[in-house]
Amino acid sequence: MRALKFFLLCLVTATVTSCASYHLGAVNGTVPGEKSIEVLPFNNQTLQPRLGDALTQSLRERLQVDGTYHLAKHAAGDVVVTGVIHLYARESLGSSATDFATPENYRVGAAVHVTVRERASGKLLLDKEVKGHSLVHIGSDLASAERQALPLLADSLAQSITELLTEGAW
């Protein structure tokens, strides 16, 4: 009986302490929807066409779903996000069973320099390098495979940026 009470006490203690660090709502101290955020089109300095547009759209969608910030669509936002995509790279992961020189899969990655400023004061809130990647199975046409993987790469980058914006303590 005494062992059962001790076990229950340990179980209750473990349950209570494990939930102690959980926070309901935004973890960066802002009230959800209190501030508006404006995402300016990302400057694409790579040779991969439409990557900037895909990233801008994906980031806007993720921010809307998250709800920490109200997305400014027609007016200036309290917080302004800008970025420059300066790296797009392709790395072969595996080769064909019949031809070792021809890769079957690639890992495509991109690096973005993200800047976030408070519009009213001009204060720099975030100045960080963000990286993302996606896997590409080539098939018969590399260009088509990369074009199909572009939204996945943009979403990977957007997820990382959204996490920085909504969970980061500035």
C-alpha cells in the first residue's frame, strides 16, 4: 500500500512538472493578432526562376495559418519582413544502378538573408541567415523535377522563417 502511494505521488509530481514549461498561445510575448506583419517580395539573386515568388507566397500563407501576427494585405504592417535569396545549390545523393555517373536524386537547398524591422521606429528586430532544403527525384527530366520541388523548398524556408518570427525572443 505504501509503495502504491509513493508511485502515485511520483506520477503526479512528474505530470505536474512536465507541464510546467508549456505555454498556451504565442511564446514570444505578443498577443496573437495584436501586431500586423508585412511580407515584401523576396529578392531572388539566384538563377532559379520564381523562387522568390514561391517563398513570399509560402511565408504569407504560413503566417496567416499561425495567427501570431495579422497579415497586412492592403496597408503597411507594424513589422516588415524583407529577404534576399542568395544561394541555390544542388547536391547529388545517389546514382543510378546502371550508370554510376548519373545521379537519381538531388538535395536542393537555398539560403536566404532575412531582415525584420519595426516600421514605426526602424528598429532591426531580426537579421539572420535561414536555410532550407528539399529532395528531388530526377526521373527523366531534371528541370521538371526541380520545378516540381520548388514549392517544397519554398515551404521549408517559410517554415524556418515563421518559427523565427513567431517563437523567437527579439
